[in-house]
Amino acid sequence: MFEVVIGLEVHAQLNTKTKIFCSCATSFGEKPNINVCPTCLALPGALPTLNEEAVKKAISFGKAVNATINKKSVFNRKNYFYPDLPKGYQISQFDIPIVENGEIFININGKNKRIGITRAHLEEDAGKNIHESSFSKIDLNRAGTPLLEIVSEPELRSSDEAVAYLKKLHSIIRFLDISDANMQEGSFRCDANVSIRPKGDTKLYTRVEIKNLNSFRFIQKAIEYEIKRQSIAWEDGVYEKEVVQETRLFDTTNLITKSMRNKEVAAEYRYFPDPDLLPVVLTDEFLNVKIPELPDEKKIRYINEFGIKESDAEILISSLELSRFFEELLSYKLNPKLCVTWLNTELMGLLRGDCTIENSPVNAKKLGELIAKIEEGVISAKAAKEVLSFIFENPKMQIDESIEKLGLKQVSDDGVIEKVIDQILNANEDKVQEYKNGKDKLFGFFVGQVMKEGKGAFNPAKVNEILKSKLG
Ligand code: ADP
Ligand code: ZN
Ligand code: MG
């Protein structure tokens, strides 16, 4: 039997206004080569100046994952040639990164597991090569965009754990607001390092690195494919030959990984301290930066303050938008448990594909109004589900007019309900007698009959109340 060993490297693009070593804008989707200057074009003599905001964001991250923040860190040159890297080297951090030894907790089958963060360092992004039929073009808008590279310990043991880790990391980054972390736009990219070893063995075997995975689903599939490939090679006795230290790409059409190139080793990059940049020395003012409430803290607070289930709290903190939505619902002074059900089960049950909580046709204000109608007894929970589907499909409709249009207004008028109750009791005199002789269970029968007659529109609390008083 094999044990799976996975370590992840994530590149998060920091959402500073300007690049890390010059004052060019970092805006996405501009015309090619608009956001450039002598520094990020690598013209001779142009010098880098470190962006303070990028440093602050890296420190926030370090604090959030309970890491050591190095008072002194160093920028190095990582030398390699690539057309989208005009300097011929990337400015990165190597032996003294700004953040080291952190941790992230993931929830796997209801249990918490700690995953170590080896390091998080600042570096610059490269430009982009655009390949067209017979020629290639280079866009340097992205060159010099600040990245935080976050490296995990090889402590993940399955593709599920890897995805849980990435989702937690993603959520932390969004809560800190240090990156848009938009996977489609490439501002949150992951490389997965995967190896296997016989169960019980503690040494690390040859790892394969799968580059630039840009969706949680592809990450899961790529890791699963790679585990299978390596296990089969082992069982067939061709492990040494087939599993070599290399970089592989994930083919998203066929869901397989393919060899791209041999993996470089650190020595090949000829790292050395960048003589154009002084070491980064942090003053206390930097180290004392305040960070917002984090997902795990929120989770505990939700459980303690509102008595909601851990599994529900997990969902609410899985994204910044969801927790904001939930907190807005609470601000309308609604019952927290009702809010959880109507958000986590009912509304999220309707969201699909591109329709996410961010662009949900039903916003928190509207869902809050609907929940209030249930609390006030204007409509039943069952009717509210109909209203929700209706306003989901017809976003322009307001709650009141939807209830009216669907004819779902709950009857709370005592007179109307009483009349029906009298009818039912008169038609069932024998059962009324049996009830009075002690057959308590019949109460439910009467409620059922009355509700049926009221076509589900009677307020159940009222029905119960009037029936009780009539039956004595
Ligand atoms: P590089 O940039 O060369 O890929 P890093 O140190 O940045 O090196 O990242 C290495 C990543 O690979 C880390 O996440 C680490 O946990 C992981 N890793 C190292 N050895 C193994 C292994 N044998 N199996 C799986 N993952 C590994
Ligand atoms: Zn520039
Ligand atoms: Mg790597």
C-alpha cells in the first residue's frame, strides 16, 4: 500500500495598485504594453524601488498563518532566460524570505488537521507570451506585478486534503484582502508536487511538479491522475524509469499530465542577492500591522454566538462573500438559525455554474425580507420556498408583490380559521369524543384536516392555538 505525499506552491498576485519595483499600474485586461516603464521593461540603468504595500500585505499573510516574520529579509536574483523576462532574471527571495514557519488548519471528515507553511516570499511576476499562428508576441503589462509565493510542507495526504488546503488558503487571502485570488484571471495559481511512498516509510521519494493549475477541479483531477500513474509504474516495476523529477503540465481535455521539462534544481538559477536592492528591514510599525477577523475565528464565533452547527459554519467561512451575506442577514435582526438554513440550503441550492453568491439574483436584503415574512407568520416556510424560486428567476420582482402574485399570503385571520375549524369539528363528532376520552394523538388529525381545508395557507401557530382552546 502507498501513502500519497503532496506539497503545494501557490502564487497569489497581491492586489496593490502599482507593481512591486516601479510605479506602473497593475490593472488587468489593459491593451498590451501599456502599463510599462524603463524599470519593468528592463532598460539599462533603470533601478527598482520596493513597494511598501506589497511588504505590508506579505506581513498580514504571515500573521494570519501564525508564522515567523523575518525582521530582515533579502531579495535575490533568480537567473534564467525566457522571452517574457526581459532582465534575464526574476527578483525573488531565496534563503531569507519575509515569512517562514506558518500553519493552516483544514477540516477533513470533521477533524482538524494542521498543514505547515514552509515559507511565503515576495517576488515579481513575468510578462506574457502570446503565441499566434506563425509568430509570437510579448505583453509586459504583467511584468513586475507583486506575487506572494506560499509553499506548504509535504504534509497533504490526498487530493481531497490538497483541495481543502487550497480553499482554506484562498479564503484566508480573500478575508485579508491581499489578493483578488481570481483563479480564472490567474491571480491565484497553484503548482502541485506529488509523490508516493510505501506506507510506513518516512523518507521522501521523487516528486513530480504539475504546473499552473487554475481550478479546484483540475487540481483534484491532476493529482489523482498523477497518483495513479506513479502507483502503476511502481507495481509494474518501472518506477525508477517512469517517475523522474520533472515538471508536468495538465492536459485539461484528456485529464492527464504530460512531461514538459526536467525540473531545474536551485543551483542552476545561480541565486545571489540583488545589488540594486537593500535588505528589507522591518520596523515595529510594520510588524504591528492589524489584520481583520479570519475565517477560523469567524467560524468559532458563529458557533458560540449563534449556536449553529460546525458544518454550517464551515460553509459560511468558505468565502468572504458568503460570510458577508450571512452577516448582512444578521444585521436585520433575524433568527440566526433561520438565516443559515435559508442561505446555506435554500439559496445555495439554487446557485449553479456561473451564478454564484457574488452575483446571486437574490441579495441579502431581499432574502432577509423573505425570512422576516416567515418570522412574522405572513407566509409559511413551504410558501417561502416558492417565493424564493420565483424571485430567483424574476429578480425585478419584490417580495410583497411576489407573495401576492403567487397567492401565497398566509391566513392569520382568527375568524376565517375559526369557521373552518368549526366545520371540521362538526363533521367529526365521533373523533372529538374519542379525543376528549383521552386519545391525544387525534390532535394532529384535526390540525391536518384544517390545514388541508385551508390549502396550506393557514398560519399553523394560529390553527394550533384555536384548536386547543376549542377542544378544551
Ligand atoms: P521548487 O521551487 O523547486 O519547486 P519549493 O521549495 O518552492 O521548490 O517547493 C517544493 C514543494 O514541493 C514544497 O511544497 C514541498 O512541500 C514539496 N515537496 C518536496 N518534496 C516532495 C515530495 N517528495 N513529494 C511531494 N511534495 C514534495
Ligand atoms: Zn514599470
Ligand atoms: Mg516548484
